[in-house]
Amino acid sequence: MTHFSRTSYDVVIAGGGNAALCAAISARRAGAESVLILEAAPEFYRGGNTRHTRNMRCAHETATATLTGPYTEDEFWDDLKRVTEGHTNEDLAKFMIEQSSSLLPWMEEQGVRYQPSLGGTLSLGRTNSFFLGGGRSMLNTLYRTAEKFGVEVAYDAEVIDVDLQDSRFRSATARIKGELVKVEGKTFIAAAGGFEANLEWLREYWGPPAENFLIRGTPYNRGSLLRLLNQKGVEEIGDPTQCHAVAIDARAPKFDGGIITRLDCVVFGIVVNNKAERFYDEGEDFWPKRYAIWGRLVAAQPEQISYIIFDASSLKLFMPSLYPPIKAETIGELGEKLGLDPKALQNTVSTFNASVRDGNFDPAVLDDCRTEGLTPQKSHWARRIEKAPFYAYPVRPGITFTYLGVRVNREARVVMQGNAQPAENVFSAGEMMAGNVLGRGYAAGIGMTIGSSFGRVAGREAAKHVRG
């Protein structure tokens, strides 16, 4: 029998990652007397995709001990607008950015510590704060803080039903270690992630290509609560095919490979499909603003497989993957090891090399090393692939989280279908509502910003509702 300290809580939260914890801590600090977290995963796997994160993007006015310079709200908005190509709710996006300006010290108040950016981490030393010890360390810190504030946590506790009538939450039913448990609450916060680990659901929108997708994060984000809330009358937002998807090592496990399987060497070489053909500009923009388009690009290629090709001159310029690159003394031999037509790969590399126009190579700026007369072009960081040995990484689409979610307002209240009115006492934060800000595209660290910002707001507003 599962036992809680009470039968009804001020705040019931579904989810156990960064957004849920920020909501729980915020609610307690704002006066909620009782807060319960229902985490679908076992304790060891708690925290959803937060376990695999490294950093968070927040607006800040000055350099700090761990940040190399200022990153204003205006610059943040410009970056977000560019990567989403305008597919964002401007009001909520600017609200999130405004909230982010106070997040770094708030997180420090909860015990989180930062460190300078690591070498080879996408040139993020000015814009993104890196967590000391990584995402799991940050997550454990937030759990300790939440527990210090008296937040209760149940693991292996998937919410399978909610009593939501006339836009008002009354109770949640969770399956806790095989037992159905009903928990009443004055407010409810949905922070249980997207549906990226639900392969059947991915196939509904992507068709057969979804079979070749790898899931970078938790296998527990199956979208059951998202679908349930929609059935209960909460309005959906977002394109179900849009997601945070990056190119990850094709040798990674199907689930939970995490950030160490991501490959950040695209800008230092070329990318070819299984016909040994290039298909996109590898040097279009700074990698932090483009790395999350490569999952979708690879997904559009035959058999959802591609290969990053580079030479010895680039080997030390990026943070390596968990798996070693495939190595060969000639391009032809490399093609054979990859299962590509050696002559076709040699022709692609030779054509690329002939189009390179020399400049001043500098990964820190949009340099003048480019191609000329080549389609697709490489706009920056183009260097001939000619110094043996030659290397390659096989890559597949790595799905981090999906953008289909629930619509919210500035109070993080979910919006109901039909009348566009917010629910009385239901809130959402994190990946479940990320589609309000991310209609498409991504920039490094924004997922954590969404979760922390709206988690803090959801907790505060839930406590405010409870206090009346």
C-alpha cells in the first residue's frame, strides 16, 4: 500500500524533472503548505531529460565568474526569433526571456552551482551557464532542496487519469508500483514531458522513418498525460512533427544515450547521405543556432542515415562523442568502411575541395572560409579535406523532446478548448508546453530556460491560487 502524509495536497505535480522541481520549490516558497510530485520513472531514472543536460541560456547584463560577457534580453529575443523563424508566441517568448534574467541567482539560492563552459562546447561561454557537475548534479541539488522544503515525492508513479470538470482540477489517479492511487489537490501542475519516447505516436506523424529515430533522453516521456489533458478539454499547441532533434552517433542506444552521443563536428567537415551526396550547408551559422536542425535534415535522407566526414586537421576542434570516429588513410578506404560507394565519396570530397576559397579560418566568428560554385554551398569554416588520416561519424536523428503540447498563458495556466479561457487551477511547465515558445528550431539551453522559467511561474501562481 502506498502511503502519503495526507489525502489532499495544495499542489499536485506530474513529472520529476527541472520544470517540476522548480514548480515545487517555487510553490513552497510562495506559501503552499503541501506539495506532492508524482514521477513516472523509478528513483534512479528520475528527472526526465534534465539528467542529460549541461547548461541553461539566460539573459544577463554583465560578465560573471563563469560567463564571459553580457547577453541582453534583446539579443536573446533576436536569437530565438531567428532559430524559430518567427514561429513563436512573441508575448510568451519575451515573458520567458524577461523571467530568465533573474533565474541564475534564483537557481543559486536553491543550491545550484555553475562552472565555466567546457572546451569544445559550441562556443557558449558568454550566453549559457554550465551546471557544476552537469545535469544530474543540478537535478540532485534541486531534489535535496525540494525535500528540505517538505515536498513529497512518489516514484514509479505515472498519472493515468485526472478529474478535470468545468476547467477545475479535483484529483489525479496514479499507478504507483502497480497500485492505483487517487490523490486530491487544490491545484495541478503538468510537467511530465513530451511524447518522444512513444514510438507508436511518432510513427503516426512521421511514418516509417520513425523506426530509425533514436531517443536521446528518458524512455519514460511517452506523452500519456499530454494526450489525457487534450481529451479532458485542454487546448493543444504545436506541430507534432516539430521537435528538438540533433544528429547523434548512429551507434547510440535506442533510448537514453544522452548528450555524450551528440556530434558537434559538422561545421568542421562535410555531411553526406548514403549515396555519398552532400545535402545542406554545414557552415550556415554558428553551431549553437543550427545544431538542432540536423536531426530533421538527417531524418529526410534515405534510411535516415548520414555521415560526417573530416580530416586530421579538425580532429581536436570539438568535444568527441562517446564512440571513436571511423578512421582510414584514404577517402576511398573510408567509403568502404562506411558502406558507401568509394568512388562516389571520393568525387564528392574532390568536388568540395576544388570549390573551397581560402580565408582566415576561425571557429569563433563567421569567418570567410567558404565554397564557390558549389550546391549546396558551405558558407563558413570551409577547409579542404586533404590531411590524412580521414575520419567519419555515422549519424541518425536523435530526438530530445517534441513540441506538441498544451497552450498556456503568462500565469502558466493551461487554456481550455473552444473558449480560450484558462483553467481555474491547472498549470503546465517544461516540455509539455514548450511549443508555446518553440514552434520550430532550437538554440542551445532554451529547453532548460523554458522549464525553469515557467516552472517557477507555475509554482508561484498555484500557491497564489491556494491562498485565495
